[in-house]
Amino acid sequence: MDFPIRKIVHIDMDAFFASVEQLDNPELRGKPIAVGGGSERGVVAAASYEARPFGVRSAMSGRQAKKLCPELIFVPSNGARYREVSGQIREIFHQYTDLVEPLSLDEAYLDVTQNKKGMISATQIAEEIREKIQAKTKLTASAGISINKFLAKVASDYNKPNGQKTIPPEEVLSFLEVLDIRKFHGIGKVTADKMYRLGIYTGADLKKRSLDALTEKFGKSGGYYYHVVRGIHTSEVKPTRIAKSVGAERTFTKNLSSEIYMEERLQEIVAALQKRMGKKKVAGKTVTLKIKYADFVTQTRSKTIPFYISDGSLILEEAKKLLYQEKLQDSVRLLGVSLSNFKSEKQQQSPPMEEQLKLLF
């Protein structure tokens, strides 16, 4: 393999929010619960493993979740508690490496190529981390271990919950060839359905397609698919992730059908956005308007301007233009505004890897 080979661990907590609630409330253990979604227009933030066989998933409306699982118990979200437990977990990560890239409160990448314990086996490191998490928090985690972030992410889903999988260098290509393309990280349902229609069902099928053919069918993503099916993913674990965008959004108690009323709400949303931007001290060129319709279909409209902005009035002006850019498809239940395309900053460079590594996984 003529690309960087690292030892990457992806740790993913099992049904994190729901598991914390069941830990703190013994009466909920063994029962189907949903975090969030209990209000009239609420959306499920997380579902316990007992609820998932009924089809209950995150981002689903609470109303739909209740139809699928009449016995479902809704629990309000407790962000402060989740952050507390997440902090305990990250302390364990840093016992092994400072190259930790959190993706959210409940998952992170760790580069353990060179680690604080001097351990050769990344598999053993993952096992120890999972054991320590369970001992400290009484919660379970799953892990994936491989040569890059893409493969580690795919592997962490393989033996969930409370399991782990290692894909060593010599098994990467054979593993990917038999993998259903729906299991590829970065290929969502819509893309998977499109690939199925094209006769692409497994990694082996995907590997037969040329770079030009995939780019023609899938645009820039075609290059990503072409490389990852060959085990190539060179993205490094970045301990200090630079935010790619800052945004704010609101879900309305009643659907809005008039742009005039939406303009008033946009003012509130942009005011919240400007507060967040002030804390992060950023300015950007791209304004994006997010519109979620009554049927939960989501649409985004973006505009990139030739100069950096951070002033709320300028952002609001661009957001309004996007609102009137085309006719709305339906009444609207949510609006969001975000700013991206920030000024570039110098990123911290990871320490260079030794040329020769003991590739014991």
C-alpha cells in the first residue's frame, strides 16, 4: 500500500443519550425509550436499543415514533448530564493519546500509532478503553480499528452494541470487496439506492467502475468512492477540529406559509447566530438557508459572496434573498441560517510518524 498506514481507533458509545437516561433512571431499563420527541412537534434525538426493532430512529418525529412503538416512553434531553459523561470518556482517551478528534459527545477518532502507553496492538488499546469506559461510567462502547478513519468508522458499526472489530492492513481489500455498499461510511440511503440501480451492490462492484465513470455519476463524491473502496483515505486525526460552519435554527409551534412571517423569524434566528459567531470570532463568505417543510423534506439554499461578513444585518439580508430565491414547496416547520467558508487558519500539524511501524493490529 503506497499511502499512509496509521493505527486508528473509532470509539462509538452505544445509544449514548438513551443509555445515560436508563443508567440514571433504573425504571427505564429494558424499556423502549426515546430522548426528545415528546412534544407535539418534537423530534427524536436518540432511541434505546429496545425501541429500535420497532423502527424508531433519531431525527424521526415523535408522532411517527409513537405510531411505530405505542409503548414508547419519551424522556426529555439532559445536555448537561451528557456532556458530563462525555468528559469522563474523553479523559480516558487522553490516557492513551492526545490525537483525539471528537465527532460528537458520543464518538471520536483516536490515532494510537504512537501512544502514551507504548502499546503495539491497537486492538488491545481499544479493548482497554472500552473496559475503562464501562468501569467508569457503567456504559458500553463499540470500537473499530484499522489503518485509516474511514475503515475504523465502518468497523465500529460491525459488532454493535458492546463489541469491536479490527481490519488489519492485509485484510483491508478483501473486506471491502464483499462489503455491501450500504455499509460504506459516506454512502447514504439515496446514494445507495442509486448505486443499486446501477448494479453496484458490493465493494467489488464499486471497484470495477473507473474514476471518470464514478465522477460522472456522483460528482466530486465519485472520487471519494473510488479511493475508499481501495482502502485509501488519507485524512488525519485532528485534535482541534476547526468548525466548518456556525448556524442557528428554530422549529415553529405552527407551520408557516407566508414569507412575511418567516422574515420575522429569520431576524430572531440571525440574532442567535451572531451571538454564536461572536463567541467563535469568525467571519465567512457563504450564507446558507435551511428550510424544513411540513412533510419533513429539507431544502438548503446557499450563496457565496466575494467578501467576509460577520455582521448580523448583512447575514439577514442574504438570508432574505435566499428565502425569496424560489417558491416554497409547502408550509414550513423549521428555518435555519448558517455561515461558512471562513478565513483559513493555520492548523496544528500532527507529529511525523516513524517510517517503519510495527503493524500489529
